[in-house]
Amino acid sequence: MKPWAGIDRRTLFRYGAATGILAAMPAGRSAPAFPHSPDPPSVPAFDLEELTVAELQKRIESGAESARSLAEKYLARIDQLDRRGPLFLRSVLETNPDALAIAEKLDQERKAGRVRGPLHGIPVLVKDNIGTSDRMTTTAGSLALEGSIPSQDSFVAKKLREAGAVLLGKTNLSEWANIRSTHSTSGWSARGGQCRNPYALDRNPSGSSSGSGAAAAANFCAVSVGTETDGSIVSPSNNCGLVGIKPTLGLVSRTGVIPIAHSQDTPGPMCRTVADAAILLSALAGPDPADAATRPAGEKGAADYTRFLDPSGLKGARIGVPRKGLFGQSPAADRLVEAAIAEMKRLGAVIVDPADIETVDGFSGSDTSELAVLLYELKADLNAYLASLPSPRVRTLAEVIDFNQKNKDREMPYFGQELFETAQKKGPLTDKAYRDALEKDVRLSRKEGIDKTMDKYKLDALVAPTSGPATLIDLVNGDYGVNGSSTLPAVAGYPDITVPAGFERGLPVGISFFGRAWSEGKLIAIAYAFEQATKHRRPPQFLATVGL
């Protein structure tokens, strides 16, 4: 999510906002803006609200529910609150026409004595850049890919099906994962319109995994899957009161995911609890022969991340506080994280404060080596993806740019495609400029950045505010907000977990734990212990606005 504009925005694909709210729209049309009602809507009670994967499984095992009944209830809630009525949350682009048939088949398997695992029969929503070879489309929110169905499932979709999950539908997102424009509004796509924040409908859920965040927060599914290049899992999780896990690069395959950049792209869980996120990560993780980055996953990853769910996980953990560049951006977020640090100390953590990362300034500003790497890789990776589709409307980035220009009334009513145009001018990945920028990124984020800091202070994790409270939606000026803390772990390809840390005027704020490559287990233990001790998550009320 991180559009680069004239102001300092370090966290790509993240903060969203827009003053106009977008209504439902016919297929193939971009959504017009319309004003929201000042009165909070009446939201009906939902008997599955906030239920965890384990609790849903208990209901199925008792006979109180079935995979089909769960799917029916979540689909009805999506129809009632997301697609019509007073909310128009716009978090789900399309639902799976085969969801109930899939659920029935899984119910039959259970009756025959086969239960695939903790996700058997559990409804999951996935971001609309994650390919599924079924009757749903995979479009990254763009009209240029409307109707596109890949010839085979993404590895993520394959793993979910193998785990017994019910693929309930595709979520809205910042179009093209928010790499199109320097002045975009996160959460907006031409196919889906503006996704809204369920905590306050005039606030943005953030991007680019905006729909996955809003949908999971609003209890439209049990768990959801997002993707991140820089901030696109942790930032919407922050804005929507969720637990988000951005895994180590290579723990979860990118095969079949519409790309931005292979140096940083990764799918990951977006859930209401750490336990659910650990269950989902266990299902998603593992080596994929088609994605070279995942080769170490079998050896360095874990088969079951739920074994790290330790309520005493903070006791004795050495946690560093990198204040330089990662604090001081949002007074509200700082207050909540300071309280969280005090709580972690009370729970037995060893707090090393400060534990600054010396290279953090190397990733500030609007023209960085990170952006250069992403734009080079965008051109190469997107061209390769489009060429792999069976019958694409557009076959290259250049053709996407041309499509957008010819359809600018629908595709570019609020912002343009400056980043696409800059990427198109880039040369091949053999260019010295690209290789130098990539080397700089790796060196500053890893060896001289996170690794050096953790070695120096003998740390298990680093902690910082994920970002600030959600900003207002602003289709006139585009994204704005605090920078957040996602960039260093994103550029390094290291894991980053955000957990709810509290609320500011009714808006959730998260705290991030990040560390070395392949340290998901340790970070999950720390995050789980913090979550269980604080219990900050609470469901949204779909308020029209907050803070007045």
C-alpha cells in the first residue's frame, strides 16, 4: 500500500483514506461516491460473532453446526452488511458460487471419518490477487483483468483446499496492491469501489489487503488471507483490530499470486486471534517447487505453529525498543505502545530500551532504493504473470497502462498511474541501478539493520507501533498518515506480527513484533502471551464516524 507522493511516506501499500464513500456498482463500472448517513446503522446480532476456529470446530463436532451451515451464515452476513443495506462495507468483491457444494463435500468427509485438520469446513476469504482456478476471477481489483481465471490454483489456494478450508470468496483491495499511483486512496479498486472500515465507516481500513482486513474484522469469515509487499498485511490489521502475520519471505509461496516484487511479496494470515493466525499460517506454509524462495521452508519453518502458543511466552524474552524513526509519529499509538511495554515488563520480559536500528533513516523519503527495486521487479514480474494467463485481455504492463488510459473514466476517476508509468521505463533486472539498489536494501535492512541490532542487544524481538489510528477517507488528496514500522522487516524479508494494543477514540491501534528470518515461532509466543494478558480485541460497531 504505500504510494509515494510529495510527503514522506515510507510504508508502501499502507495508509488509506477517502472523504467520499463508494456505493455498489454494476459489473465493469467504477463506483461513484456518495455521502454516508450520519446515523449509525442497525446491525443485526450474529451468532458466530468473534468465534475462533477452535470454537467453530467444537460446534461442528457437537452437531450444532456443519460446514454448510457455517458457510450459509457467513454468506448471508456478507450479503446483508457488505453488498447492500446501510453499510456498503465493500470488503468482498465476489463470493464463491461453489462454496456450499464444497462445504457439503467436506461434511460428507467428516461423516466418513476423515477430518483434514483444524481448518476442515472453516470458511476463509482470500485477497483478489490470490489465484483460484474455479468460477471466481482473479483481478487485483482491476477492470483490465475482469473475467480472468488462471489455469491453475495458486499454491496458497491449493494449500487451503488441502487443509479442508471452504474458499468463501475474494476480498476487495487497493487496486494492483496499491502500486499504481503516487496519490492513491488505499482500499479503492475500480471493481470494488472504496472499502470501508467497520469501526468507523468514514475511516479507511488501509491497504492493500483492505478487504481481507475489513471482512475478518466484521466477522464475514472465520479467517482471511492477505498479501504484503510493505505494510499490506500489518497496516490493515492495525486499522481493523486484527492479528496479522507477515511471514519470512519464502515461508509461504507466491506462485499464482499477482505480483509486485519477488524480493518482498508474501501472503499471510489476517485473523481475530493469534491462535487462529497460527492455525492458518500452519496451513499456508511450506516449500513449493515453483517458488525458489520457499526451498528453506521445509527445514527452517514449522509444521505446526500452534505449538508456540505459550501464555508465558513473554517471560524472559529480550525485547528491544527501536525508538529512532519508529516512535514519535502518532502520539496515540505511542501512548498505547508505552503501556504495552510496561505490561510486557510486568509479565517478565526483559525490555532493552532504546535498541535503535542505525540504518532506519536509509528507508525514509519519497525516492528510495526500496521503491527502485519494487518498480524494476514490478515490470518484470507482472509481465511474466500476465503472460502465464490462458487468455488475458492485457499481456504486459504496457498494455495495462494503455487499458487504463482508454478507460480512465472508470479506472482513474480519482488518481492516476504514475508508478506504473515509471516502472514501464525501467530496464531489465540485469541493470546496474537495480542490482545496486537491491544490494543496498539487503545490507541496510539485514546485516547492518535488524540482524546487527538484535546481535548487539541479544534480542528475541523488536517492538514498535504498527501505525496510528485509521485516517479519514480522502479521495481528493489521497493517502496520508503516519509512516508506521513495516518497512525494515518488509525490505529484509523478515517476519512481522501485529496484535491489537488498544483503542484511540474507538479506533484500534496495533503493536508490532518483528525479528530475524524464520523466527515466527518466537514471535508468535511473544504475541500470544501479550494478547492473552491484555485481550484488547473487540468487535466493530459500524459507527458512522468517531472522535467528534
